Amino acid sequence: MNYRNYWAKIALACVVVLAIAACNNEKTPKAAAPSSASSNAKPGLVIRYIDEDSVIEKYNLAKDFQESMLRRQNELDQTTKKKSDQITNFGASMEQKYKNNQYLSQDAFNADQNKLQQMQANAQNELGQMQQSLQKEFEQNSKELQDSITTFLNSYAKEMGFDVILRKSATLYIDPQYDITDDVIEQLNKRYTKVAPKKK
């Protein structure tokens, strides 16, 4: 459970990177083709690049999704603590009653023991459902974010006359004059309308 909680917090930071990578996987084969095909490339190939880390930091859609996921994660953490405290307190109460000979019969003890087991089962079920919901929301956010960036970059490249848009992290060296990150972020945010909170 702890591993999945940790993963859920970290995963959203990768969404934009994955989205840009997926977008460029569709756009880069022409640039990455073997040298034998280079004669087919048109003269004056127009190449630009973006810094995906800046997009992660500044694209409002990504920021809204991150805030939403953190809220959901906090709810899960709080519910986990609440259920854990309830079970721990009831178990401690049982132990104290047992030490003080307050159970008047084996049936009374068994009833509390069954109640404790039911509390544990209910907590596991509720937390499992919350985790599944969190995972589903993350996957939906990832797809929506990927679609948003892919759609924008496709139309943006055509509008600007770019043949290839690369990720900065995928290049060994590229002249900073070909950096279009700021304009991409500005245009993305101009087109963005804040998403309504998702219903649970």
C-alpha cells in the first residue's frame, strides 16, 4: 500500500514527459531515418525543440491535474490514518478488557474479535476502492494531457511551418535559437480552460 501511494504521488510528474515523448514518436521518424533515406528529405528542414521540464512546470492543465491528484492522495492518506487509528484503538480496548477480566463469556470475546476482523476487512475494501479510483483518475488525466499536447503540437507545427519538434532531453546538442518552449507554453495556456473538479 505504501509503495502504491508513493508511486501515485510521483507518477504525475512524468505525465507531460510521456505525452511529449508520445507526440514526438509520431513526428520524428523522418528525422531519425537512416542516411540512405536522407536524399528524400526536403531542403531546409525546419527543426525546433521544447524543454519538457518547463512544460511540466508551467502548463496550467498539468498543474491543475497535479493539484487534483495531491488532494485525492491526501484524502486517501487521511482515511488510511483514520481507519488505522480506529482499528488500533479497538484492539487496544479489547486487550485491556481481556487483562481486566471484563469479558464475562467466551462469546463476548468472540463477538469483539469478529468485530475487529470486520473492521479490518471493511477498511481494506474501502481503501482498495479509493486506490483504484485514484489510479483511474491518474490514467484519465494522463490521456487527457497527452491528447491536449499532441493535438496542439500537431496543429502548431503545421501553422508555424515546422517539420520536426524535438524534446530537449532527447538531443545531445541543439542551438538555443531553436527553442520554442516559451511560445508553446504561452499558446497552450491561452487555449486552456480550467477543468472542473472531477466527481468521485
